[in-house]
Amino acid sequence: MKSRIMYIEAKSGGLTGPARIGRVTFSKSGATLYYGGKSFRSLKGSGFKSNYFEVETGDHYWISGPRKDGKDALYATHIQPVIDDDVRVEYWSTLRGANASRPSEPQPV
């Protein structure tokens, strides 16, 4: 199966929700995405501020490719996404063009 690092944000609680950066795999046809033991299908433009739904629960998500500038969320937020350990180095070095050792969580000030 093909895979890609993507931004995944839960939208069931409102306009912004908890988010992650992780490796998503695609079905052979590309119609279904898989991440974290969940299956997602496209809302085909019918979602309100979301583009995918979880097949089992129907919960809505915003799933997209990560941006080089890190502004991945559909709406601006101060909440940083959690970056999965298995993609951290590739995300920072290849996609963001930064130091690969950068932490996934914001550091306290």
C-alpha cells in the first residue's frame, strides 16, 4: 500500500480539534485512508469544514498533506499537532526543511 505523511485533525468537537502528523496508508483504489487503526473515506465535498469521515464512527476529520510553513490546520490555532515518533525525522528534515531533532511537542516557556 502507498503511504504518505499527513496532517489529521478531528473535527467532531468543533472547528478545531486534536491533531496529529502521521503516516497514512491508502487502499489500492485510493478511496480509503488508514491511520491509527481507523479507516477514513472522503466526504466528497459534503462535509462542513471537514473532508473525511471515520468509517466506523462517522466522526469527521480534516486530513491533508502537511505544509512546509507548518500551518496545516484548516483554521489558525495555537495548538501544535503531535508528531508521531516514526515520522518525526522525515517530517522535520524533508517536509519542513528544518533540524530533524526538533521536538514534536511545544516546549514550556
